[in-house]
Amino acid sequence: MLTIGTLAKRTGTKVQTIRYYEQIGLLPEPGRTEGGQRRYGDSDLDRLAFIRHARQLGFTLEAIRELLDLSDNPDRSCADVDRIAHRQLKEVEVRITRLDALRKELKRMLGECSRDTVADCRVLEVLRDHAACLTDHGQGV
Amino acid sequence: MLTIGTLAKRTGTKVQTIRYYEQIGLLPEPGRTEGGQRRYGDSDLDRLAFIRHARQLGFTLEAIRELLDLSDNPDRSCADVDRIAHRQLKEVEVRITRLDALRKELKRMLGECSRDTVADCRVLEVLRDHAACLTDHGQGV
DNA sequence: CTTGAACCTCTACCTACTGTAGCTTGTAAG
DNA sequence: CTTACAAGCTACAGTAGGTAGAGGTTCAAG
Ligand SMILES: [Zn+2]
Ligand SMILES: [Zn+2]
Ligand SMILES: [Zn+2]
Ligand SMILES: [Zn+2]
């Protein structure tokens, strides 16, 4: 039986985060001591490790919830699992594409600045006028 | 004189977002009609366009606040402006590096899956155990 | 003068946590 | 057995950067 602090250390999670996962139903309510403190078993450790690892790979908590549900049906086809992972891959690729456009534009405007006064700063000029941009950075980041 | 709706349309911003920027002090409080409706001038249009463009390039609102302050002192050296832009470039590069590691790992685990049952799904196996990862995806995304 | 789109304020909500205040429990040493 | 204190508990607030809705008012065209 593990205390919440031990579970936190073993999984590299903050104690509050564990309680938060319980609150949103991502971790089951654990047993309690007489005094009301949480006590965890190995299955909780596995589940939390899964969640943290999936988070590190960028999955949202909603996606993780789906993955955990699917993981409970070992006999089913893994098509849904792969679909979720594929969607995640696509999202990552989209973000990379967008960030790469930003990187290019930032590099370019920094390269063009002659490091003189604010009045002549090329960086500010570009920020003032998207027409001075070569990149098409649609919405958000 | 522009209404908030017109200003929103001209800059591709939501009306609520404009009021939000005012609330956090990023846009000055505009004049009002007798009835209390906001009316904007061209300087507001320029300032908001600047903010939105900088946001599209990934600058935080705090960075934008600094840039706007600097922009008000045309005679000063632009070193600070360039430092902010440079910091932004670095952050973008870090994020790209991290996302690229995620992309590789997601691609790899999807490539290794034999698309059979959930019990054998390689994607889930990797998620369960970071040792099965080739990538070192430290903290967060 | 009437209608209705656009405006107003205020509040709550989103993700994925993190931090704080004020109190209680568990455990090890003396 | 008592005491000290780390670690636990709940509840609430806050982060970035907005977005959505309720319920009420104003502006401008017809
Ligand atoms: Zn410059
Ligand atoms: Zn641009
Ligand atoms: Zn699979
Ligand atoms: Zn891993």
C-alpha cells in the first residue's frame, strides 16, 4: 500500500495532480485509512504511470481517458487506439509546421534588423505590418 | 470613429477579446458615447493590429506589452526589442525540438503496431512503459 | 416611433494543472 | 505514552488567453 506522496515520487507527479486526476475521474477513488488518508495499490501505480507517459507524449487528458477505456478491453481490435495515436501525430505535425513558419519569420526579421534605434527597428516594422511578412501564419500558435 | 464591432472585423479579433485586452490594460480605455458604448480611433486600430500580429507570431501578452512600451520610445536603441524577439525565437526552437521528438516516437510506435487486438497493441505497450521509447521526452510539451 | 442588430456588464467556463490556508493524521523518538 | 512534525486532508484561488452566455440597454435605419 502506497501513500499519495510515495505514489507521487514513484511516478514523478505532484501530489495535487494525483488528487486532481481523481477529481476528474481519471484515477479511481482509492481506499482510505481510518483517518481518511488515501492508500494506493500497484494497479493505481500502473495507471498513473500510463497517464503521465501519455501526457509526456502530448496526449490530452480526454484522449488518455479513451485510451484507458480501450485498454480495458484486451480482445477488441486496436484500430481505435491507433486512430487516437494517429490523430495525435497529425496534431503534432500541424503544430510543428506552424512553429517552423514562425521560426523562419522570427529569424528573418532579426536578421534584417540593423540594430539601431527603435524607430528603425525592423522587428517592430514587421510586427506593425503583416505585409512585411513572408510567412502565412493563419490562426494562433 | 469605430465601434467595437467594426474594430473587431478590421483586425480579425472577437469583440470579447478586445474588451479583455482593455481589461488587462493592453489597450487603453477608449472614449464612450453618451449611452456608454466604446468608440475607437485609428491609433487603437494600429495598436490592436500590432497585438494580433505579434500573437500570431507566438509572442505572449507580456512580451507584447514590453514591445508596445519600447515602441513608444523611438529614439532608444532597439536592443531590447531584438532581445525579446530573440528569446521568442529560442522558445519556438525549443518547442520544435520537443515536438519533433514526439513526432518521431508517435510515428515509430504506430509503425510497429501489427493492428491486431488491444492486448497486442504496440501503441499501448509503449505508453505503458517508457523503456520501450527511444525518445527522451523530459517534461511536458 | 418602432424594430432589431449591436452594444453593455457580469459571471462562468475551457486545459491541465499549481499554490495556499488552515486543519488533521500517522509515525518515530524519547 | 506522549510529543513533535512531516505528510496528509479539504476547499478555494490563480495561471494564459481567451470564449460563451444571461439579461439588459443603445443606436440607427425605415
Ligand atoms: Zn531591432
Ligand atoms: Zn505576419
Ligand atoms: Zn495498435
Ligand atoms: Zn517515453
